Amino acid sequence: MAAAAGALAGAAALVTLAVGAVGAACGAGDGPGGGDRSGPAAGAGAAVLSGGAVPADGPGSGVAGPYDVARLSGAVGEPVAGEGVALRAYGRFAPPGSFVPSTALTYDRTLVPAGARIVVEQSTERSGTVVRARVGGLKAGHAFGAHVHTAPCDADPAGAGPHYQHKAAPGAHPANELWLDFVTDAAGEGNAETRHDWGLRRGGAQSVVLHAEQGGAGTRVACFTVPFGGYGTP
């Protein structure tokens, strides 16, 4: 019993180290209620990329568990303590209710097979925010929509809430949101990046949702819970 308790304590310590926080992250929030809305496939504030290999899925070992996240202090232009946010999250998709829980959920295993992987990175400082996504193991040659949403993933695809919006608006537009549309290559890999000159409000950006088609709407085929950090007004 003592040995088992010691092992559990050691595992808890490793999890605590993996999730270590960076300084005082400031401000995040959400847009207005409601689901996805139609909008342009690209525009100001969004850069859509295709293809590109997915690197090792986790820090150190190269193998990701159901969920692995690291906050990297001082990785964004060497901000002073408490001012920058640098985050990298790794996940492997699994169906809701799987024996091994995962914060990366697939709702359509034809487009996003179980075991497919995702890496999401955030860099935020006073000059703005950069979010990058890289995927592997998805259906080859498919054009996916992807956006940052306001709530964590849930067994119900709608549970992730609407798109995160910088300013509340009735329609979806990449200049006011975090869009990460991408096209997978022949190996099922893809990547995208979006840049904005604004920060996130604390607690308002909590997941990346993959959609069956590009643009501002579309069936939700997968979701990855990401603890985005804020920088700005709480």
C-alpha cells in the first residue's frame, strides 16, 4: 500500500510539473451566444496554410498521452515576469466515452480517426497574439475548417460553444476571431496560423474545433480543449 501511494504521489508531481504556469495571464472572454455562423473562408487577421509535418507529439518523450500541455515562461520575446503567455498543447483524438479519456475528441472517425494527433501553440504579449495548429493522421486531401471556441470540448459537439470573438458581433469573420482553416496533405497532415494585434480575455478561449468544411460554419467533426492564456483586460 505504501509503495502504491508513493507511486501515485510521484505521478501527481509529474502532472503538476507538466502544467506549470507562466506569470499572470490577463484577460479572455467570449463572443455572443449561439452557434457557428457563415462567413468568408479567409481574410484579414488569418493566414491559412496547407501541408507540413507534425513534429513529436509531446515534450521530451515524443509520445503524447491523452493530454499534455506545457506553459513556457519567457518564450514570447522574453517578456518580463508575469507579462507573456507561451503555451503548447498536445493531444490524440479519441471518441467521447473512450476507456482512456482524452481532451481531444473526434465526432467523425472518417475525417478524424481515433489516434490522430494535434498540437496547438499560443504566443501572446503586448504586441498581439499568434495561434498555430498542426495535425496528423486526419483524412488526406480534405479541407477542414478550424476555429478557437469559447468552452471546453464535450461529448456533445455543441458543448464547445460559439467562436471566440475579440468584439461581440453578429457574424463570423476571421479578423475578429481565431480561424485556423487548413488542408491536409497526402499523409493526412496540415497546419495553420493566425495572428492578431489583440490579446485574449481571461477564460474565454478554451478549445479548437475542427469542422467538416472551411469558412465560418460547418459540422463539428472534432474538438481539442486548450487552456489558452489571456493578456490584456481581465
